[in-house]
Amino acid sequence: MKIGLGLFRDSLNERNYRFAAQAGATHIVAHLPRYFSGSTPHLSRGEEDTGWGDCRDEPLWSYEDLAGLVADLAEHGLELAAIENFSPNFWSDVLLDGPRKNQQLEDLKQLIRNAGKAGIPCIGYNFSIAGVWGWVRGPFARGGAMSVGFDLDSIDADSPLPDGVVWNMRYRDGDPDAPATRVSDAELWQRLADTLHALVPVAEEAGVKLAAHPDDPPAEALRGTARLVNQPEKYDRLLDIVDSPSNTAELCLGSVQEMSTGDIYETVRKLARRDRIGYIHFRNVKGRVPHYWETFIDDGDIDTAEIIRILRDAHYDGVLIPDHTPEFDCEAPWHAGMAYALGYIRALVQQAEALGPATR
């Protein structure tokens, strides 16, 4: 198993590359979309969408862009394990079944080819209209550490998306008189099927895995739109649409544990034995939908040591990253939180690999 670190666009810099290497990471998962217009975290505040990233003019990532990032990381002894999430303006009409759908699918095919040519083995994505929405930020973790939580009863889950916004980002000018976006479960699954049938063959040729993130929050619906993988068994449905090694799961342990039903250990075991894990978001939580909060990696409902043992026994050799974590009360809260998580994951992996497979 390999240890990695996720870095957002503005944090892809030499200082953080050195930090990753010093903390024992060998791989990076890069988030390239312009998520923020400033320093505002991507936490929803109801219908308010000011402060979110504006991706209207973001160009498709070229081979030169991606190859340059791979080369920069290599100079620091790091490998690019994946790029995570398409910019919403790359596939807004794919998600919404709009008039530019076919052209955007062609653009995504080119992006996948660019990634494969640059030697990037995986692209993570989240096929969601509302995206990550409804979180609140507060001192929810041990010792009052700042973290995020979700309370379905405290939000208006049916609050419609503003026109011209998808995944909490504005991809075009909005029409205030436009009808609210409504997407049913059947419509969303059909749009996903269309997308996978179009993109997976290209990914196979390019040597790239497409990795689907489960819903976060894994509610039944948000902002008038259905959610896709909000129960563990829906991963099976997604992977069966196109049965290919290039159609994989971006396995987020926190999101799976947050789901209202299901056994996270059986889910991880099934995906690992099927060899359909692109990479893993390794974090911990307490609670489930409709109410949960994120914790330090050693302090939640998930037995993280058991997860590592399951992965070891299934011969998983992919990448684990702490996608996010509570922040320490210090001068470098994000770095301290990530260093703690990386050290803990690294120790679990080293211990499991030293002990070897269980004899039962």
C-alpha cells in the first residue's frame, strides 16, 4: 500500500511537496478545478453561492499542463496518483443533460487521453448535481478541534440550485427566472450510464482508471436532485454498468460509513477482492445520515486498523490519502492535521505488512 496526500490547486507548490515527502507520502492526488474564488472553504451556506469558485472560463487541462505537474512532483520524489474531480464547466451539460452534452463528452475523452499520455493512472470524479452541500463547520472533533459535520434536520434539503450553478460552482451566467433544477434517480443513473459507455472505452485505451466517489453527504436527495452512490450496494450497480478494470471506485471510507445502512468492512472487502478500487480516501467519522461529524483518524466509528488488514489480505497495493481531517489549534492547523493522519496511516500499514496475512 502506498501513502499519498491530496492537494488542491492553490496548494500545489514546492513547500507542500516537501511537506508531503517529509511526512512519508510518496504520491499526490491533485485537485485542479478552481473550487474557491478566495480562501472560503467549500462548505455550503444554504442558497448563498457567493464565494464559490467561478469556472466559466476555465480551459480544458492540456497534456502540457498535466505533464508539467507530473514533472514538478517527480523533482521532489513524488508520483501523481490521480487527478480528482473535473471542473464543473467541463461537464455541466453531461450532468444536466444539456445541449452541449455531446461536445463535453468529446472534451472529456481528450482530457482522459491527455492524462494517459502524461502517465497519470487515475481520474477521480463525483457524478453529482449538488455536490458537497449542507456541511457546517465547527469544533466537533476531539478537544474542540475544528471539523465539519452534517445535520439533515437543520437544513432545507430541497433548496433549489441557482440557475447556472452545478457542484456549488458557477459555470455560466444564471437566469433568475429559470425553473428550479430537478433530477430524478432514474434520470441521474441514465446520465451516468451514458457517460460511462462513452468514456470507459477511451480510458481503457489510454491506460487510465476512472474512479467514482460516493455521495457526500450520502442523503437520499439534496437541492431537488437525486444522489447516486448513497448506499454501499450502489457501488455494485455503478461498476456493473461497464464491467471494466477502468471503471473503478474512488473509495471514501468516511462517506461509506456515513451512509444510513451497510457494513463498511464488507464493502471494502468486496471492492478490494474485485480489484475495483482506484484509490482510497482514508478518514474517520462518528454518526450516520441524518447526523454525523468528522473526527481524527483514530477517534471515529471505523476500526481503521481492520480496514488496513482487509486491504492487506486482498493484496491491495494502491494509494491511501487522508482527503481531509480536523485541524489542530496551532500556527499550521492544516499541516498539523495532515501530518497526524499521515503518520497514523503509515504506522497502520507498516504494522499490518510486518505481521502478514491473518491465519484463520
